[in-house]
Amino acid sequence: MSKLIPFFFVFMCYGQQPSKEKIIARQGQVSFFSYTSVENIKAENNQVLSIIDLASNEIAVSMLMNAFIFEKALMREHFNESYIESDLYPKATFEGEILDFDPNFEGEQTKIVKGTFSMHGVSKELEIKTKIEYIQGGYILSGTFETLVEDYNINIPPLLRGNIAKTISVDFRFEYRPYES
């Protein structure tokens, strides 16, 4: 994995062309949902960047935290300023591997993606069940996982704890294509 992440950032910053073994999702989608009896919170981010090295099955994801769109402007403000502190922690990243993935298989596969998710200055190991579809020369990866707010040292004032669920549901969808200059 240590080879993929530097490549990912050099490629994105300097426009270097990857090999044909690398595919990219420039506008991946990540959303999360928090359900409580007081208030539902939903946000979507359609500007998530990801790259997969098909030779090693390594995957990297990077997303700007302030790119999440909420139903209410006040929710977005609280999310960025009070909870995620996006001025201090502007990005969340995932570095991992797709286990037992066969990039030559045409059709649908269900695989485990295992790696490290880093957000709000905290890194956690995750294993995520992921659906992988090969469609017309590209791949679509999608899935859902749940995470605990407390795992990422997000401070919620006691007065507002009833407004935010302890467990957050996260959905993702990435459409990968070969890089073209």
C-alpha cells in the first residue's frame, strides 16, 4: 500500500499518467445517514476521488470533508466547524486492498475491502463488504458500512447527543474508468 498512496497524490497533483493497470473514479459518491427520534441527518459528497491498482488490488480514496451537502445549511456548518473540524482535518482517506479480487472476471463479484480509514485525526482498520461490477470496460464498486461516532473522537455536547445517532450508516459508489489524458 505504501507505493500506491504516493503514486496517487503525485498523479493527482502533477498529472502524471498511470499505467493501464490503474483505474480512477473522479466523482465517487459517499453519503451518510444518522437516524434518531429527534432528527435525521443525511449528507452527500459527490466529489470523492479514488484509484485502484489492478495489478496489486490496492485501493486509495480521498475526500474533502467540507464537500458534504446537507439538507439544512446549519447542519453543514455544525458538521464542519464543531464536529469534524474540517479546518483542522480537511480530508478523510482510505488505503486498503480488495481481497481475492479478479479484475478479469466479467460480471458481478462480492469482495471484502480491507484497509485503514482515517478521519478527524484517527485511523481505524475496516473490512467492508463491497459489490464490484464490471460494465463496459469499467468497474463500479458500491456498498454500505456502519461506523461509531465515538471511534473518531468526535465531541458531541451532552445537550445535542440525542440529535445524533451513535452509529452512522455510510453508503458509497465509485465508477472507475481507465485514465485518459
